[in-house]
Amino acid sequence: MTITRTQFEIETVSFIAFAVAVSMFFLWQNNQKYRQFPIVTPVVNMTETAPAQAMVKKVDIASQISSDGEKKVIMKTTNNNTGTLTYVFSTADGSGDNEKEIYTTTLSAEETMSIPFNTWSPDNKYLFIQKGDRGFMVFKDSGEAFSDGQLFLDLTDLFAQRKTGHNLSEATGWGSETLIIINTAGEGEAKGPSYWFEVPSKAIIQLSTEF
């Protein structure tokens, strides 16, 4: 009986040892297979993206309606990411319908454009806009070019070419459907005579009366 029990114990121990050895073998084999594949760590892109609102360009809108309320000129100013300003001018009915672009330009932030309150001619066929302090440009309401092919008449440049001895200081408004009133300054900024600028002939006529 003692021999049988001893033999049973030996067999049991042998079986357990065999089971442990088999388990260790499979564990080692699985570990080897696992090591064949590198551990991949997800890479997070840390590049910051600009906020959505920073990509939205600011657009300012100004307008001036004609004296009879029939026509309107609209100026849209876009603040570009480059620090420049893009101006888009268009005309429309007094209600804002039938809008048509007539001029666009991009300038540095130091240069400005504006719409004078008296921009429209009495018959609404012409209008003028201002560039900087003393720059004035005359357009057709339709946006069409003048007979010489120019999109606009550069009133300031045309007056300078006349060599009157005076400098254009302001355009005060319209004297008729085709006449723009110009005031000038002389040497030392003293006030000079007033002139008429005739559209579309480009004639410049000195007046005896100052405006």
C-alpha cells in the first residue's frame, strides 16, 4: 500500500511538472510572437490651427443715396490678412436692388477711400468718389467707360495737368448735371479761386466767384 501511494504521488508530481512546463512553453511562444510586432504609439499632431474667426475677413459697408432717393452708391471695404484694404464700389437702385459693381481696388492701410455726401449728379448719371484727402474720381452710374476708354476721370490729375498755379483742395458738389465745383489752394495753403470741371469733356473753367 505504501508503494502504491508513493507511486501515485510521483505520478502526480510528474503530471503537474509536465503541465507547468507546457504552460511555460506556450507562454514563451506567445511572448515571442508578440515581440515580432512593434508597439505603435499614436502620434498627435500638435500643429495649432488658426481659430475660425481669425480666417473671416472683416467687411465694412457704407453707402450714399442720391438727393431724389432713386440711386445709391455702395462701398464695401475688406480688411485683408495682409494688412491691405480692398474697396469695391457699386451702384444700385435706391432700394438696393439691381446692384452693379463699377470699380474695385486694393490699397495699403494708410490709403483710404470714401463717398462724399454730394457724390451724385442731379440727374444721377454721374458720381464721384474720394481717395485720400484730395483725390477725386468721376464715374458713370452705369459703370461704363468714357469715350476715351477710361473707366473713370481722375479729376485731381486732370486739374494738375492744367497748371493753373493752384492745387485742388476739395470738390464741393455739383453745379449742374455735368459740372463739379472745385476749390483750390495757392502757395502757403492760401485759398485760391474756384473752378468748374465739366463732365465728360474734361474742361476746367475758372470762376469769378469763390465757393
